[in-house]
Amino acid sequence: MRLRRGRLVAALAVSGLLFGTAACGSGSGSARAGDPNTLEVWTRSDPESAQTYQRVFAAFTKKTGIKIDYQPVMNFDQQLQSRASTKDLPDVMINDTALMGSYQAQGLLKPISPDSIAGHDEITAKSWSSTVGRDGKHYGIPYSRQAMTLFVRKDWREKLGLPQPKTWQDTLALAKAFATRDPDGDGKKDTYGMVVPGSAQNGYVAWWGSSWLWQGGVQILEKEGTGYRPAMDSAAALRTVTWMKKNLFCGDSGVIQPSALTSVTANTTNFQDGNAGMYLTGPYNISTFDKALGKDKYEVLPAPTGPAGNDVLADGENVYFGAKTGKAKQEQTLAAFLVSPEGQTLAMTGDHQPVVRIPVNSTLDAAKVRDDPRWSVVQKAYETASAQFPNAPDFAPIKQDTADALNAIFTYCGSDVRSGLKELNDTLAGDLKDQDLLK
């Protein structure tokens, strides 16, 4: 419990002890603040995706005359907290939907009226719902959405004469075959069934594992009135986590890659490197895998069904306005362009990694825009078989504490799952109590 509370105190200290909108200046100390026609925009981007953003922002400036001081930031949250401590936030930020609760709790965001954004009515209610804060106000504009799907080495599967996996048992059987039956034909036992980013770092194992939890009938939190209660001590949680531990992490050698419990997505490259047969992941990897493997070597499939269904994690990015005064018109103009058919299409296409996966603009179809039917699998998963982390609480500590607990349970094969989940449930209750959300 001390670790959880220490993390909360540290976050509040770095962020300037929860300053609100009225306390934020207009950034008068920075060069761009004096130019009302320039917006400082941050995205959480690597160099590849940053090139796509640069193309989008160049088109926006050409169309509107509004200049963009673009900052692609990898270590986004740390740098944002540093800027927050000086009360000089970026004008516009594009980052994960799941971070909205944390940013709102710290007073980093301006509330937004959907009606103020041209084209707001072309965004679905499902997408808008992920931008509503605890007070019922919107704090972001939907920009991109995605849902997890299962990537499978089609050439390996067909060589072994096995069907596409439809259930958890099918998936496990296929993983064992990929690990033991030499699907790459090199005469060596050097292939793995599936790739798992199972590190606790930044909550990865909870992010990846949430789809399995939901398919097993598990909710990390359950809504109750105006608050939540933790639900990781349920019978469904015990069954599901026990199954995952026994069959994936502590089962037959080779079902997952040996480094799974220390792997994050940045170093989980076994699928694209050609030595793993499956990966439950986001669609942003399609362009990478096409280049590394060739699109004829693998297939994009709906997630196999668990005991309670086939829901997968849906997440994405929102456009956020920094909690400061001024430039509202310019910010709204940029947001309107980003969610327009033109802006969304630019962000979905080009020679570099797309930054819009499933468009939030309902007039667009991902498969048609890209002329690639695989994207229809992703779009259908988002629309019909997906779930999202709750966006109103600050979910960051909840995800991290869940990841810490799951990683420990999966690391020590002799550990007691029931007691591990009970301890996690108590910790999550503390997280909710810290946010005045425990019911």
C-alpha cells in the first residue's frame, strides 16, 4: 500500500498540487505564446508516426494559415508534468483516451463543448462517451480509435493444416503447435506460440491482459452509482487468471516467448522477427508487419472467444486542450480539421505509420480508405466486440497496480492466485478511496 500512496503523492507534487484552469497562465514565458496564430501541439510519437503528424499539420496550416509548433514527445507524461509545474502547458495535446481521468484530476485540461467543434455530429456517441469526465463535462475530442485483434502466421498455420482459432482452446492448441512442430521448417526448436508484452512496466500486462479478463467475464472495476468498486476478487477473476497462469505463463515451454514477463511492446518483436506465430495487439502494427514479413505471410483475425465472449480492449487517442486562457478559436479550428474526412484520411494514409487507426468520423470506412479489407476486421471489433477502460477515474494507478499484481502472480508459478487477487482487490479499493470514488 505504501508504494501506491507514494506514487500518488509523487504525481501530485510534480504536477504542482492539482492546479486548476484559473491558475494556469497563457504561457507568456514561451516564444510561441506571443503569436496568437501559432499553436504548440504535442503528440506522443516516435519518429515514424511523427512524420505522419507533420504531414497532417502542414496541410492544416496551408488550409487555415494557423501555424503549428509541433513537438513529438516520447516521454510524454514526464515532460507534461514538468511543464505543468511551470503552469505553461501546450495549447493542444493528442494522447491516450485512458489518460483523460488523470489529466482532468490534475486540472491540466480545459472542458470542451462538442457543439464548438465543426463536424462534431459526424462522431459517434460511443466515441464521444470516452471524453466525459466525472463532472459530466467533455474534456477531449475523439481523434482515433482501435481495438485489439489476433495476428496469426497464416503460412505456418496452413503448413501445419490447422484451422483459424475461434476459442481459447483453439488458440492454446495452435500456440503449442507453433512451438513444437517446426512451422518455419528449419529443423530447430526455435519458434514460439504467441507474443506477450507481460511486463509490469507502464501497466503493460494489464493493458494486454484486459482482453483476456473481459473474455473470461472479469471486470477490474464495476460501476456502482456515482462511484466504483473493485472486482478482482470475483469467482470469474479467479477462474480466468488461474487459466492464464496455468496455460500461458506456467504451461508448456514455448507457448509464449521466454522474455514475456519483462517485455513491453517496444521490445516485443518476436512476431515481426519471424519466430512467433500469434500476437494479440493493436492495428498500428499492420504496416510494420507488412514490411517485416510481407502481408501474404500473416492474417488479421477477430479475437477468439472466451467463456464470456470475445470483447477486446478498445482504446485510442483524444485531442485535449491545455488548461490555459486564449487561442480557443484556433484550437477549435485545429480540432475540427483533425476530425474532418480530410484530416482523418491524411492521418490514415501515406508512407509512414498511420496515426488514425479506426476513424472517429463516421462517414469514413477504414478498409475503403486504405483499400485493405483487413481493417474491416479491426473496425468491426471496435464497433461490436470491444470494451474500454473507465475514463472518468484516474485509471493510471489502477492499471499499474493491476499490472504489478498480475505480473507477480504469473512470475511465481507456485504462488496462490486467490490470495494474490485478494491483495490486488484491497489495493484497488485504496486507489478508489484516494479518488473519492469507492462505493
